[in-house]
Amino acid sequence: MKALVLLGALAAVTACDSKPGQITGLDHYVFGHTTRGSIHDGICQPTDLNDGRKATWCFALTPFKVGKRTAEVDAYFLGTANDGPLIELQLKIRGCVEDEADQWMRERFGAPIASEHNKEFWKNDIFWAGAWLPSEPGRCIIHFLPLSENAEIDRLKQSPKG
């Protein structure tokens, strides 16, 4: 039964225009498809990105389970209009057990493409993911960004805490 649930969950995160089996996001957060107008829960407000672009930050969204822990979910959308595309998804795990978070990522995305100290990185044709395990004591953070966000990916790679 667990295998069927996992297969169903993986199918739910695969978009029609990607390679077969290519994961394009998590749950209903799909890079290239999810827009600001897709979000109907949580709180969304305008913000400025590090590079000066305008964006919308949505927080207090429906949490995810990462291993046995609950992850807070934040989503960032380019611009402030309802058609603004998803440009980042963050999972923040308090009381994080690093091995659980690492196993959760590996079950979904396979082995990381790079690993150093407390950071692991994944990449496919759609998005890049970085996990800081831990980002600070008792807390892990996982970032997902579409490959179009090269500058932010480079900045995150250099960040010791994500």
C-alpha cells in the first residue's frame, strides 16, 4: 500500500511536458505551471528579491511532512500579478533530524550531485534543490528553484546556512 501511495505522489509531481519520470516540483508546486494565482491558502505579500526584482512571498502555507517532522512552506513568485511564476519553494524544518531529511530527499530525487559539510545539492532538467542539514542547530532548510534562477542558485551555494 505504501508503495502505491508513493507512486501516486510521484506521479502527481510530474508534469506532462517533462521527460518521463522527471519530477518538476512538489505536490501542487510545479515549476513552469504554478503561478501566484494558484495559491489559495496562507498569507501572500509583496517583497523585493536580493537582485532588486519585485516578487510575492507566500507563507503560512499548508505544511509538508519531511520524514517524521513538519516543514513550514514558503513560496516566492516573480512579480505581484496572479500570473507570476513560482521561482522558489522553501521547506523549513524545526527539530530537524538530518538523517531523516537527507533520506526524504534521496527517496524523491536520488543521490545528490554534490555534497559539502552540511550542504547537499540536486539538479534535474527543471529545477535545482539545496538542503542545509542543519542550517542552524535543530533546523534544516531546503530550497527548490527553477534553473532560470541562476544568480540565486549561485548565491545559495555559497551560503553557509541556506
